Amino acid sequence: MDEEALKTRILGLVDELYLEMESRRKFVPGKTRVRFSGDVFDSREMKARVRSVLKEWITLGEYDLKFREKFSKFMGGSHVVLTNSGSSANLLAISALCAKSFPKRLMPGDEVITPACTFPTTLNPILFNGLVPVFLDVDIGTYNINASKIEGAISEKTRAIFLPHTLGNPNEMDKVTELCEERGLILLEDNCDALDSTYDGKKTGTFGLMATSSFYPAHHLSMGEGGAVYTQDHSLYRLLLSLRNWGRACYCDLNETNPMGACNARFNFKVKGVPYDHKYIYSNIGFNLKPLDIQPAVGIEQLEKLPQFTAKRKENFGKLHSIFSKYSDYFHLPVSLPKADPSWFGFPLTVKDDAGFTREDFTGHLESNLIETRVMFAGNILNHPAYSDIKCRVAEPLVNSDKVFCSTMFMGVYPGIGEAQIEYIRQVVEKFFEGKK
């Protein structure tokens, strides 16, 4: 049997394996866990993984090129750099602003406005690069900053704004972008929670100079692990590529076949007068944040399914909102802005002060009935031990961020949650409120 016939046989066995695995999956209320997130795969992703590892070349290669082409088209023509995680994508984005070759280079002590209610790896790159975070509070319901408060947080040292679209809920991007243009501020979007969300008909991740995505299983598109940073600026794309690939000046794709390189002049460069291979000239102090080709191989299949994933997330969000609308005396329900169309990452709830129970009472009830919950990431991140003594500026009282820290949780809306799980959630929630006024 030749090589291609063997590969066909292997892929056929993968189909059989998937069907066997699928036949055993059954949701049993009270016995099967209702997960808050997870991969939603079928045999196409399984075969994509197998195809990628059957090649002799397993680092970034043909699937990287194919995924970036498709993802770029999806994001309106952005230049895309794949990374091993969304956290690494955030690190690259902020580090690019601080690189020697960046035209408006940020220097240690420069300020970046960002919410205090955040995920650590939105904040960490700011700190790693010696920049000073300026913290704004968030609004309960949207869990984003109030755009009207940004102006008051700006000082002579403020250079950039780094905004996450929390749980997929878009910020007020018309006001944010107008302010950035007026004040000459750089805008970055942490789009890790919000892929396929829109504001005023425009995709989140396309408003700022750069944006980032995560392809961890909890997110809208999964590669198992992985992320991306993207920009419309070609020179910035080259800088991001350099930073991801050890800081080298060479911009060849990793499977470049021309011995003379993409520049076709690989050996015509000099460093201090010494002839030097362009692949080993370093123009930036960089990292190694590459994924393997297996990850975009899976991402290609996931991207094809993203529209239906988005529709299912919105459907599940709507059903949970219907369930909890009758309990609005107890919870602050999630809200989005009039121009926002979120592809929700989760369904957030904040327990009201006079509810008569705590977040832990409610989540404990759900978890004991095998319904997964999560707190809102770090809440007010300054409450955590790692950040107790960081150099920062707090631009306003963080009242709501503290409220989120104490009283906010969220449930899943990911496409793996079906009608049976939603009905079970409804019954478990009703049980909790039996006897409560």
C-alpha cells in the first residue's frame, strides 16, 4: 500500500473513531456536567490534526499560511501574526509599541489607560514593558469602562489605551476612536473574548492600531491553544513578526523554500561591515512565541464554523436572559450598548446587595448540580497579591470593579450547550429560588 493510500486509510479510521465517540455522548441531567466552555469539534478537526502531524514538517508552514489568509479576509484585510496563545499576542502588541523601530515608541513611565476589572494578561504586558497602567472603573451590566470617563484619565504622560471587550461585549467604540484621534493616543483592542462581535456594523478588532485574539478552547474559535495579533499596518506587521521570531530581521515564512530568502538577498547583508546571513541578524529584542502548524490546521476548520458558533452563542445568551429576567430583583442582568451586537463569551450576573444571598450561595448551588460557573476573571485586579504594590495610577474610585470582585459570576453560552442543558439550568435555578420572596 502506497503512502497516500495509507493516509486515506488512517483518515477513514478517524471518521470511524469520531462516530464511535459521538455515539456515547449523551447529556444526563444531574449526572453530566454542564460546562461553561469547551472545544466543539467533529471529525473534520480530528482529521485536520492528523493530517498536520503526518507531514514531516510540523512547525509553522502551509496551514499557517492558509489560516492567516482566511482570517485576514474575515477581519477585513488585516495582516495576521499567529502566536502560541492570546496572552502572547497581548505581549507582542504592547512590546511592539516599545520597540526601537516603532515610530512613536513608548518609553518606561509612559501611561496606558485600561480597566481595573480585567484578565491578568491584558495588564501584564504593560507592566513587563515598564509602562504605567492607568485604571478606570467599569459599569455594572456592560463590564466595560464608561467611554465618557476616559478624557478625565488622560495626563501628559498618557500614550495609549488598551481595551478588552469584556465577555464579548463591545465598548463604545465611536467615542473611544474619536477621542484617540483628537488626543493622539494609540488604541489597542483585546479582542480575545469578542471574535465576531460588532459595533455599529464593524467588527471589534478592526478599530485600533492592533488587536488580539485567543484561540484557547474557551473562546469563539479553538485551536486547542493559540492566538493572533493583527493590524492593517504592514510595517508594524513586520515588527510583530520579528518580535515573535526571536527578534530577527528576516521576515521569511518559516517554510520559505527559496535558499536566498523572501528578500532574495539573504547573503547580501552586513553587520558592522561583516557579511552576515539575514536569517541571523537581530533587529529587535524578541521572543519565541510561535505555535505549531497543527493549531492553524484546526483553526481553518473552526473558522468555517464560526458563523454558526456565533449564532448559537447568541441563541444561548437569549435563552439564559429569558430565564433570569424573572429574577431581576436579585441580579443585575447583562446589557449591551445600542450600537453593539455582541457574540457573547458568557452570561454574566451580579448579585444585588439586597438579594438576601451571596454569589457563593448561588454558584455553590449551581456547581453542586454540575453546572459550571466562573467569577469575572480577576475582578478588581489590584485586590490580588501579585498586583498589590505595582506602579500604577487609579483615575477614579474602583467601586464597581470591587463589586464585580465580590458579587459577579458568569455561566457558559458556548455552542456545546444545547436545549437539554438550558432546560436543566432553568430547573436548577428555579429550585434555588423556591421559597424566596
